[in-house]
Amino acid sequence: MNKIFLILVLIASSYGQAKGIERMGVGTSNCSLFLDKSESIDALTMTVFGSYAQGAFATMNTVSRQLFPDAKIILTFSPDTAVLRRVLRKHCDDNLTQNFHDAVLEVWIGNAK
């Protein structure tokens, strides 16, 4: 039952960019906005972006464990705040117009071990 629920949540969340809700939430912003906010001294804004990324990573870590419980290698990526900030900045520097949610997922895919 848990696997079905997680799959349904992932499917539903993949439609977060549907028409009418483009402007809602941190995940729908782009990498340029993230870079602008991460260079400012506003720690709260960076915390919002970082919390979003950590939540997405936690979800992907859980999903990989739930879907493949018997796998010998479980893919996880749980960086501390400093590593998270650097990894996201590096990825967003190369992909300025990319949606932040997509950038977070690509960072997880590229770094999960």
C-alpha cells in the first residue's frame, strides 16, 4: 500500500507545472532566481530553497528504498547545507533557465550513490 501511495504522490507532483499554477512555490521558480537569492544576505530565502531541495532529496531517498527494498545498493543523497548550496549553485550556473524543481532532481540523480 505504501508503494502505491508513493507512486501516486510522485505522479501527482510531476504535474505541478500545469497551467494555472506556474507561479506557485519555490520549485516552479528558475535557477536564475535561486542564484540571485543565494548570493543575497537574506538567510531566510536561502533556507526556503534549501528546505525545498532537502525535502525533494528525502522523498527521492525514501522512494528508492520503498521501490527497491531488496536492492544491494540503495541510491541516496543527503548533503549538509554547505554541500547542498555549492552543488545547486554549480548546477544552476550551467542551467540558468531551468526550472528549480528539475534542477534539484537532476542534482539528486547525478549525486545519489
